[in-house]
Amino acid sequence: MKKLFRFLVWLAVVLVIIIVVKTLLFKSLQQDFSSPEPVVFGDESVNRLSEAVKFPTISYAVDSPVDTAAFMGYMEFLGDKYPLVHSKLKREVINGLSMLYTWEGSNRSAGALVLMAHYDVVPPGDTALWEKGPFSGYNDGTYIWGRGTLDDKAAMISVLEATEKLLSEGFTPERTVYLSFGHDEEISGVRGAGTIAATLRERGVKVDFVLDEGMAVTKGMVPMIKKPVALIGTSEKGYISVRLSCGMPGGHSSTPEKESALTLIAGAVDRLNKNQMKPQLSGPVNDFIRYVGPEMPFYAKVIFANKWLFKKLLLGIYTGSASGNALVRTTTAPTIISSGVKDNVIPVTAGAVVNFRILPGQNSGDVLDHVKRTVNDERIIIEPAEDFINEPAPFSPSNTTGFRAIFKTIREIYPEAVVAPTLTLSASDSRHFSQVTNNIYRFAPLMMTSEDMARVHGLNERTMIADYLRGISFYYRLLKNSQ
């Protein structure tokens, strides 16, 4: 027993030494860069975003009618407000409403940079519930209000503001720059960004890296870090909805059988909700841990520095909240259930739709296999709910010139922020560009709180004017830093 006790003590000492050493070696990856000379963007830039918001460029659904007057009017507005962009860059209109601008670089052998944004927006819902009109572009001196101020006209206008400014200064990029502006991101982006990406591929364009929307400079959203955290999406989750359907004899509700189509479907949905796919740490989340871990208090740093020992604990922490759970799991969300026609009639059919957001490292086939195993009832038909299936985006590394340029620019413009790669939970147009590059990054230079996040696709979307102007400076510096 003494030998066993000594061995256990020795083992514990060795374990503590390993934990301490790994924690001490868990150094910060944040870098400081000298602040560049500030570039002033003022009231005219603010007014142009305000005007842009006034165009109701709404995407309702695939193949639904489009307000072409709003979309075409917006395109004419761009031509009028950004004369240098439209005289010095080549503009191509793709599928009638999307735009691809080419800014030829001085070194044609260098890989191109693609800056992306979209100018379609989701419907505003009940406009009576908005504090300011959803297409008013109202400027109250602190905020600009309206659809697109966060998603995603602010980014598009910021890119154009920065480009116009650089052109006015006689700047010529070394690498060719493409500005890709889609008109249908909110309904899959197939005709817009999808066609633009295919066009570049057919032309054999060598793309070094792509930057699109997706993440932001967050405030108060990463636990245990008081500083703002600028998150760069290096992958995004996939998407599939699965339909469950069942048919059984019905009858009068006064003499119910033990099972019916409705009870079978309800039971299947309950099993799927209670038995979800197992959590795991994907590549983007492992990178996130490596970048934010050293910035946390010591006790948290110990856990993040020793994933080999505390992985189960880490997964438990993440799965404890909805947002954390979404980072480490293919999520299960029952969204539609339908059955019955009258309260005293047992329905003969029932159906449900369950939406899954797929974690990198898994795919839609894995989801369907999981659903079949979990439902485990041959009486229930299981099939994809619609043709739209989006696999997780490839994982983009953080050791590329593109990532380093974005990282450096963020630290120049937001020196107070911690920068970290992470997983983007929602879909973006950037996924279409995986056919031309492995280096796709998702970041918009906007300061965002959880309250701001709720305004995206919600009520009272607005952007702070000071943050918007700071975002223009981000693109201005990025275009210089990426050469």
C-alpha cells in the first residue's frame, strides 16, 4: 500500500508540474502595432450610408418577386456617389443585380484579394414596432437607423468609402482587388456571390484570400474577458432541415388507439431533442481557445492551456449556454410541427421539420444517419426537408498572409481589442468562394453587444456613427496592409 501511495503522490506531482509548465508556456498571441496616421471620414460618409439605407432592397424568398426599382436605384446611387470607383475600376453586373468590381494591381502574379458584402436585406416585419422607420436612414446624431445598418450595407458602403479615398490619393494596389457585392445573400446567394465566384474560377483567377461579413468586434460577449474581442470567422456551420412524416389510421377522439401519427411524430421530435449529436472541439474553436485563453484569469488559463486533461470540463462549460453549445455541437432545433384538422378527430397524418446547423468535421450524411438512429421507427419517413443543403465551410488556417493582414489591421484600428479566430454560426455568401481559395475569413468592423446582435434581422436595426467611421478606416488600412 505504501508503494502504491508513493506512486500516486509521485504521479500527482508530475501531473501538477505538467499543468503548470503548459500554463506558463501558454503565451499571448496578441501583437501590438504602431498606430497609423488617422484618416478622417466625416459627415459626407455618414450621409451616404444614411441614403443607402433608404433603398428597400428586400429579399423575401427564392424566386419571389423583386422590387427592381429599389435594387436598380441603389446601383445608380452607387455610381453617382462613388465616381472614382466607377471610372477607375471595371464594374460588371452579374445576373442583373449583383456587382463585381476589378481594381487591377501592379503585380499580376500576386494572388488577388476579394472584399465581399451584400446589399439585400431581410423584411422589416411590423414597421409600426420600429422606433425609427426601417428604411428611413434616420440620423439622430449618434446612430443611423434602418435595415442594412448592421447587415450588411454598412460594410459595403465602408468598402466603397475606403476605396474612393485611396483612389483620390493615387493609391494603386500591388495585388488585384475584387469587390464582390451580392444582391441575394439573404436567400442563399446562388445568383449573386455564387455566380461571381464561379466567374472568377472560370477565368482562372488566383485568389489569395477573401474577407466577408460574419463576425465583429464584440463587447461583453466572451466570458472572463473585459476587453472587446474581435472575432474572425475561419469556418462556418452547415445547414440541413430534416422532415419527419407519418401516416396512420385516424378516427374519433373518444376511442383513441395507444399510438397515432401525431404521437409518433411528437415522440420522434422529443427523442431528437433529448439525444443530440455529441459535442466536440472543431478546428476553429481550438484556435479560438488558443488565442483567448492566455487573456483570461489564471484559473481559466490553466483549463484552456491543458485541453488534453480538461476537455470534458471545457465541453461541459460550452454546452451550458445556447451560444456556447452552438460552437461545439451540431445543433438540433425543431421548428415546424403540423397535424390535425379538428379537436375531436384523430389525425391520419403528421409531420415535423427539424433544423440542424452542422459542425465542421461533420456533414449532412452524418446528420441523417443520426436522425434515423435516434428516431428508430420504420413507420416514420425521414428525408431532407428541401433542396437547400449547405455543408460546413472548409476550415481556413490562421497562419496565412490574409489572416495576418486582417489581424494587424484590427490591432491598428482597435488596439484595445483581443483578436481571435472562431467559428461563424450563421451562413454567409463567402462559402461560395471555397471554389477559388482555401483562405476565407469572416469579419465586419462593427462594435457589437448582445443587444446589437438581437437587432440583426430583428427590430430597430441601427449602427453607431462613430463605430461606422472607424470601420471605414479598417478597410482603408486593410487595403494597404494586404499588399
